[in-house]
Amino acid sequence: MSTAVFQGGNASNEKITAVQPDVIESHILTQLDGPSLASLACASSQLHALAIQENLWKNICSSTWPSVNHPLVQEIISTFPFGHRSFFSDSFPFPDPQPLKLDVNTLTLPTKLISVVDIFYQGKVIYSKVEETETSSSWFLYSPFLVNLLDPKDSAPTPIKYCGGSRDETWLKHLEENLSLSWIVIDPARKKAVNVSSRSAVLVRRHWLTGDVQVRFGTVMVGDGRRGSSRELVECRVVVTCGGKEGGGMHVREASMVMEDMERKGLNGKDSLIILEGIMGSGRRKKRNGNEGKEKYEEFEERKRKRKEKQQRKEQALDLVCITIGVAGFVTFCLAMLLRLQH
């Protein structure tokens, strides 16, 4: 339902508020999605009181992200300042890529992160998982950041038919257009959350060795400024790897999240936690269109390509200088030897 009917001034508000509250609650509010319900709450004090009810926001969160129904997630959300309304505000829409600048010397890093993940095909959930990650150990803090939802020996079946052969390119394009993913990271200590995944896939391709299909989602964001430039970009990359046999069902074999910088180097756990905490604490959110994630990803890849080319030119110039110095030194040595022989 459009929110336009609630934005027509006092006359429209009076017509709406003249309706019995139970009618509004049961026949109008339950039909709205999260953004529409949030807009309605700003229309009047009476509508605000109706639109902030916990049961409405719980239903919206559950329908938007089925994995939210997990008992652990429900327990954590109950501790948020405004329950499911706070959780929805943190997790939808997706984050502004500009994180809050944090004092890393006084920042208390989380000891645990909760990943709340849903994979959708044509709008219907095909895989959900809630994963706890302990983040306090030295091994986690100083090793490459990685959250993996599936054991290498496990796989999750889906209703999607696996295709290949002559239809391969068409099928990969179909997956790019119809698969979507939500990866919400929760810091239970700070009672904050953020959705780190793009709405739709930014890249779909086959692995060159295994032949498995890799569907990549990701968010490009500004780093914490401790890796050289204050505007250094990093990518939170989510990769879903799927396999199967021709004509059979497709299986999810891997779903993982990593952080990479402009030089394709993986960030360690500590640096990744600082960036995630900065995004959670920024409080800035903006709506994104369906293609913005892919546009940001392609821009990021182009900047990485140019950066690599620039670095290669520097290395070539340095090599040329070294060769020139070496040749000059060799010529000088030869001349000195000739002069010595002549005397």
C-alpha cells in the first residue's frame, strides 16, 4: 500500500484518524511493509502510537528475514532499545558505506558476532542460517577474516534445477537476476546490527577448476583509515557456491564472508571488526536501487585495476632505474679495467 494517502495534510490525517483504531491496526497496518509503516508513524501522534507496536514490527522482520525467527535471534532482538523496530532500522535499508570514525585505542571490540543469513530465489527463501562467531581469540583477531556457514563436507539442497551445457550463459544470467541474499551481522553486546550484503548478485561465474557456480554479493565501504589513506576502500564480499548435476537439484555448498582491500589482500579479524563496528555506529542509512550494489562493485573493480596498473608502472620504472644503474656500473668497471691495463 502506498504511503501517499497519509501525506496529504491535516484533512487526510483527520479522515484516517477518524477510523476506529482496531480497524486501522487489523486492516491497514498489517498490510504495510517496513518503510511504509515507518512513514505512517510520522503522519500523526495517533498513527505513531499505532505504528510502533512491537507485534507489527516482529511480523515485518519475520517475513523479510525468515532466519530472524531463530530463538537466539529473538532473544537478542528483545534487548534492542525498541525491539524489532530497532532491528529493522539497523538492518534495512542497507548501510551507507561511510562508517563512523572510531578511536581504535579506546574501542572495545565485540567478543561475539551473530550472522543472520537468508538466500532467496525469486523472492522465496531457499536457505537460512544463524551462525555464532567467537571474535575474542588472538587467532581470530590476527588471521584473515572469514565467516563460513557450511562445513566443507555439508551442503544444503535447493528447489532450483541445475543447468549447464549450451544453456550455461543463459542460466547464469537467470541466477544473477533471481538470486538475492541478506547477511545481517549482529553485535549482541552493543545491541546493534547491519546488513552487509548487496540486495542482488554483483557477479555470477563458474569456478575455473571445480565447475561450481559462484554467486557473489558484496558491499563496498570506506575503511577505517589505518591502512594508508583515509579514503581507502574495502569490500565486504559474500560468496555463495553452488553445485549439482545436470537436471538435478542445485545444492548450496558454501556461503562465506570476507573483507578485502584495494590490493585484494584479506583484512584480518581485528581490522574487519573495527570497520563493522564503525558502520553499526554510524546510524546513517540510505535507500538503494536494485543495481547500485553491482554498480559500486564494478566501480571498485575498476579502481583496483587502475591501482594495479599504476603499481606496475612504478615497478617497471624502478626496474629501469636499477638496470640503468647496473649498466652504468658495469661500463664504469670495464673502463677502469681498461685504464689499468693500459698503464
